[in-house]
Amino acid sequence: MESNDYLMESEDEISRLTAKTDGKALETQARWAGVEPGMRVADVGCGPGLTTALLRDIVQPGGEAIGIDRSAARIEHARQHYKAEGMRFVCRDISDSLLDLGQFDFVWIRFILEYFRSNSIEIVKNISSIVRPGGLLCLADLDYNCLTYYGIPPRLERTIHMAVRKSEEEANFDPYAGRKLYSYLYDLQFQDIRVNLYPHHLIYGKAMEADIFNWAKKIEVISKKFEFLFGEYPGGHDEFREEFNAYFRNTGRFIYTPLIIASGRKPL
Ligand SMILES: C[S@@+](CC[C@H](N)C(=O)[O-])C[C@H]1O[C@@H](n2cnc3c(N)ncnc32)[C@H](O)[C@@H]1O
């Protein structure tokens, strides 16, 4: 695959992203980061639009939320499903200039920089250009993404780690995006920087259906993309998937992934 293709692209990506969005968690995170009624907000890499709709509700009355994504299919879905005053969606590549969209009081980018390992600082610089002086830029991403499992069979863990390594090398994926966010804001001389850490995945006991769907999709999409060798599985991909599903449904396993959020103010 090309390194600038979106790693998780699949025909089920609209359902995966919608199902895994926890509206309450997003609201808590966005309010902590400084979103307030009346603001003009950009949701950079908005996917199928649910996150933009949630941000739009927080900025009422009087505010506006614009969702930006490169996927024509997800933007079309967003336009069809989330219609309200003070909200619109634009199909754009966030590597390109976004200056024609105007200036924003708050720019939010969540679960995107992990797909830009080698050039995330360029993306951050680009989106910082649409934050108005005195406005807020909020970067949110995972750390140790797909790497923290306990109670996992060793060959399963080795195979998953190999898939993550391949994603780093061949698809520009960054499993350690979260830990870099503070420094990006610091280096760009943002002020009043605050950082918070939330448990994004905290999976023990019975897994929720949304988590089972999300992780099964991740495994399916990534393993299909790389066709990586299931050398430790005589039964190939099917045996690997069966072992993963059994691990995921075992109520004694433990999985966590920290979400790191950094929010800072653009100098006047
Ligand atoms: C994991 S989703 C994030 C969705 C949402 N931000 C959330 O918090 O759930 C990543 C999104 O980034 C978009 N994306 C990836 N590369 C992009 C690019 N170069 N320009 C614009 N959007 C991009 C993908 O199309 C996808 O919808």
C-alpha cells in the first residue's frame, strides 16, 4: 500500500468509526480542552461526522462546527446524517492549505496524527494556521496503540506486534503518537499548554459489543492489507483470527490504551 493511504480504509469504516465513538467521553474531553458555546470549531479528520455533530451541540447557542475529511464517502455520509444549523462538512486533504476555511476559535484533531508518523509535525503546523491568534489547538491521540495486552498467548502477541511494526514501516502508522503532542505545541510556541490522560480502551471482564466489533475490524483490515505471514499459525489467518477472538472474549484478559490530549493557546 502507498504510505499516504489511510491505513484503516475499508467498506465498513463508517460503521466502525460511528460504533466506537463514545459521545459522553468526547464531550468530557472537548469541554476539558476548552470548547465553549459560541465558538467556531474545526473537527479535523472528522470521519463520518458524529464527532462534529457532538462538537456542534456543545458550541450552541451561536457557534459553528466544520468537519473536514479526505474521504468523499464519509463526508457524504456526514452530510446525509447530521444536518443542523451551525454545522457543515468539507472534503479536503489536511496536508493541503485550509486557509480558505477561515479562522477558528478551536481546532480539534483526534485519532489522526497516529496515521502520520513521519510527518505529523507538518500536519500540526498546517492546521495551526487556521487557529485564530488567541484561539485553542487541541491534539488528541493514543499511546502504545494496539500494544498493551495482558493474559495474551505469546504467539498472538508476537504476531500483533509484527503487524504494528509493518504498519509503522509501510503505512506511516505511529503507535506512540500520544506522547509527542505536548512537544508539538511547545515547539510551535503555543501558550498555557495543558495535558490530560484518559483511559481510551480499558477492557476487562465482558467486552462490550462495540469493542468486539472495533477490534475484530482492526485485525481484519490490517491483516488483509499486509498479508503478513502467520508463520506461527499452521492454520493461517483463520487460526490467528480464532485465537484473537477467543482471547478478546476471555473475561480474564486485560487491555488498556491511554488517550493523551494536549490543548494550547496560539500566541497573539
Ligand atoms: C480514525 S478516523 C478519526 C475520526 C474522528 N476524528 C474520531 O475522533 O473518531 C481518521 C480519519 O482521518 C481521515 N484522514 C486520513 N488522512 C487524511 C488526510 N490526509 N486528510 C483528511 N482526512 C484524512 C480518514 O479519512 C478518517 O476518516
